[in-house]
Amino acid sequence: MRRQLGQARLVRTAVVGCTALALAVTSAGAVHASAADRAPAGRAPADPARQVLPHNDGWAAADGGTTGGAAADAAHVYTVDTWAELKAAVGNGDGTPRIIRVAGTLDANSDATGAPLSCDDYATGGYSLEGYLAAYDPATWGDAEPSGPMEEARVASARRQAAQIRLDLGPNTTLVGIGRNARLLGANVQVRGVDNVIVRNLTFEDTFDCFPQWDPTDGAEGAWNSEYDSLVVYGSTHVWADHNTFTDGRRPDDAQPRHYGQLYQQHDGQLDVVRGADLVTLSWNVFADHSKTILIGNSDSAGATDRGKLRVTLHHNLFRDAGERAPRVRFGQVDVYDNHHVVKDADAFGYAYGVGRESAIHAEKNHFTLPASVPASEVLHKWSEAPITAEDNFVNGAEVDLIAAHNAANPAALLQAGAGWSPEYRARVDETGDVPGFVARWAGAGRLHKPEPRER
């Protein structure tokens, strides 16, 4: 039986697609579970919403582990099927453990009644794309940054969209999709300045910007830049993103128009870990058909907040036609292992692992399936002087020394071997040759219930 609590519907027993699970409720202030609270190896709780990060599973397992809202009492377990309900269910960020189950497709660009909102609904101050294009045409405007009434109208319009599509998760929260078809459409989910958050079993589709900005100074010919990542971890700790799918879906870049001769880019990244965020595990996700995929550290000048932080683990993820940033790293100790990178569109591929300022990437047992036109030397890209460990990685089924391949093709930008640290938090490691099969079968939203292969 359910009762209304604001706009979010309280669920006293989980009955939608999951077996109910009796769990002893700890105090509201409890954040991290003891070892005794964790499920035995190979036996997960029946309700995915009550699952916690397994012991030793990536950086998010350090310093107490990650439990999200597993300790939530009945009054803080919600099932939502509209964007308005979801925004109400996240609460006021007071730290009370809560579980939010997402049912079906929730469109972030929809009003309180569920009616869809278009870009025209956000436009204000006289903004129109036609007016913007006329105002800042390089042929008449030149190469100065846009300014004046139309740019001011664009900024004001963008703020209206941002207020609508942004969702801020509080500490001690689990956000989880129900079944195989839970989807957040056009959403910008923020994990900002909090601790202990789990995001699982959701498809993030088409997080788009209605109001991209023209920057005539970006590159030789200018570029359109957009805002909004699907998921942002900003200054937060103990975050586990697991079994999610990130995709441009209905709005692929190659279907978008060109203005001023450049792609009208409405997408930014799919997932960012930035501004002092720390202790993050990204596991069994799919990142598909997107250009700028994952950014870990968003500025060379952010050393004051990022140095010694940005410790992130990525394992058993599928990167399918990810153009670049899979991931690009600054400052962080980033463990990248047992991932499968599949490139079909050679023209859209730039690189996989970006070596940025003071980064320390440890890349091991990853498998790259590349077309003949993409050499192994393009897997790594050097942005700044920083060491990297790359061991036991395969390209098209055969082991390849990725650093040697890069250095042979780029003698003016040699990479240093040896990141200077060894990963400690790895709950399971599969041999490189097994990775494509495991990842193809079990990564992504809708695939939470998988058998646990033996630990190695």
C-alpha cells in the first residue's frame, strides 16, 4: 500500500520487478556498512536498491566503502515515474539515507503535469537561433567572442533550461532503475559536494543543450560549445556508478546541422569526475556513440582542488564508438582495467586514454577492437608530461605494448612508462581475452542480475 508524500510516492515494500528484502534498518546517520552488512561473495541481495558496493571493488571501496541509501527506512524509499516526482524525491540533502527507484522513461524536459517542454519554452529575452546566427555570423561579426543583447538572451534562456533538467542527489542516496527499461531522457544528474552515492541500472539518453554558444576562437575555424553532462561527480566522495548506459540516442551528432560551417554541437560529455571529487568506481557501464565521453579533472589549473584526489576505477565498461576521453585524465590515480573498447566508425575516433597534467593512469587488461584503419598507436594520447602504466592490453585479440606503439608513431611526444603506483582495490580481475565476452553480455542498464564469475 502506498501513500502520497509530496509528489514522490512512498513505497513501504519494494514490489516493482524485485523481490522484497527484509533489512535491519540502522540509524539515519549511518553511512558505511561494516563487513558483516555486506552480501557474501557471489550472493547479492534480492533487491538491487539495497545492494552496496562489494568489498574491495575499486577506489570507491576505500576508506569505509560506499553504501548509498541501503540503510533507508520505509519512509525514505520512493518509486517515481515522472521527472517532477524524481525532483521531489531527492529531498533537501539533509543526509537521511534514501532509495529512489525509477520506473520507465522520465523526461527531464517535461513540466509538472508531464507535458513535454521544447527549446522554445525556455527561450527568453528575444532569443532565437535565427537571430543568434544573424548576430554573430563571422562574415560580419568577426572573430570576437559573442556579446550584446542576443548573447545575453542566450545565457538567460540556458539558465531556464538548466534549472529544469538538473537533478542534485544528496548524500547517502541510491538512485536505481527498475527492471530493464528505466531511462532518464535529457537529464543532467549532479552528485555535488556530497558523500556516499550509488547510481545504477539507468539509461542516460540525449542530455542536450538547447542553446549552444558560438566560440570563434575555438580551433582554427571556431566551434559550437554546449553544457550539461549526463552525470557529474563534482567535489564528491564515495560514488559508485554501475550498470548504466550512456547514449546520445535519438539525437546523434551526425544528424545535427552545421552552422558557420561547424557542427551545431548540442552534447557535452557523458560523465565527468571533477573539482576534488574522489573515491569513485565506474563499473559495468556502456558508453556509446558519443564524442567527448569521460573527463576526470577538467582543468590544468585546478591543482589546488584536484591534486591528491580524483582517484577513480573503471572496470568492465563497454566503450562503443567513443570518439575520445575514454577517459581523459588530469591529476588523478586512475585504474582502468578489464574494459572493452569497440571502434567501428574510424573517422569519429580520436583516442581512448588521454594522458593529462600530473595524471597517473594504470591501464591493464583492456581489450581494443579496432578497424584496420585505426592503428594501436592512436589508443593513447599525450596532452601533458605524465607517466602511464599500460600492461597486458590487447588489440584485436593480440597483446600490444600501447606505450611502445604510441612512441614509435609520435617520436616528438614520447610517453613515460610507469605511473608509480599499483592498484589495491580490485574485487575481480578477468583475463584480457575474456573481457569482450563478459562485457558484451553483462554491461549496461537492464543487466544487474548476472552470475558472478570466480575471482582470480
